[in-house]
Amino acid sequence: MTLTEDKHKADAGKAPISLVPTQIIWDIAKVRDYGVNVKYPETGRDGWRNLSKDRIRDAMLRHCLRYIADPEGVDEESGLSHLAHLACNVAFLCELERDDE
């Protein structure tokens, strides 16, 4: 009997979250912590939801271009990698696109 057939846990057809590399979660959490507690504390935890997708895409692309130019580079304000900021913006867009469905 496989896990998906186990009568004690019905998980057939559910996304196998354990397949997601955990570093991206840590990186996004660090960027979110900086945004929520340092850069934009007045907007609260979900202030990013009020941004247009175009503004998020622009930020994503800026970090992407900076990452391409210097894969070891960090954002001058947060001190976090451009790749982590890029991942965070992608996460925002994934969530907003899901909300639009």
C-alpha cells in the first residue's frame, strides 16, 4: 500500500509540498521581514496586495537584471540578495495571479 492509498491519510492528488526546496522559503521570509518591519512598517503584513502587478513586475525585473549582472550582489537597502528579492516578487505575483482565478 502506498502513501496515497493509506486509509489513515488521504493525500492522493494533493501537491507534495515536501518537494519544494526550503531555501526559497527562508529567503522570501527574510525579504518579507525586512519589508514588513523596516522598509514599509506602516503598510502592515499584506500591504503588497495593494500594489499593481506592473509595479511588482518592475521590481522583480530590476532585481533580476541586478542578479544577472552580479549573481553575488545584494540589495543596497536590505543587504539581502537580489535573488531573494526576485523570489519574493515572484511569490507575490503567483499569489495575485491565483487570486484572479
